[in-house]
Amino acid sequence: MKQYTVVLTKSAEKELANLPASVIAKIIPAIKNLEEEPRPVGCKKLKGYKNLWRIRIGNYRVLYAIEDVVLLVDVREIGNRKDIYD
């Protein structure tokens, strides 16, 4: 199985750091899992974007792009579902 490299934008790193510790403990493994499976069960391709996907972790969402050619997962945003789509 191909291994993808997961990178976070600076803004995604900040968003992650500002979350409660209990939420971070759930999000980190979910992001790590994207290395093995960039399109896990339950992920959705976002309409209106060329290459943007999201995974759900409780009330939180991780938005990311997948670059299959270079095996890269680019995490763009992490946040509460009520704020993430603004």
C-alpha cells in the first residue's frame, strides 16, 4: 500500500492547537490515518471545490486536499462544524 505524506497548513496547525485536549486526542489519529487511507470510510468530497475532502470527528471537521500524483494529503482547515464552512 502506498504511503501518503500528510502536511498541515500553518493555519490548520494553529486551529488544531487551539482545540480542547480531548478533541486533539481524537483528531491526531484521524489525521495520521490519512497517510494510509486518504479517502477513509465516511469521508466526503466537497461540492463546489475541485479537490477538497472532509472527514468528521464528532462535531469537528478536517478539510484537506489529496494529491495522488505526489502522494500528498494537504490538511487545510480543522475546526468545529458550525465554523468550518464560512
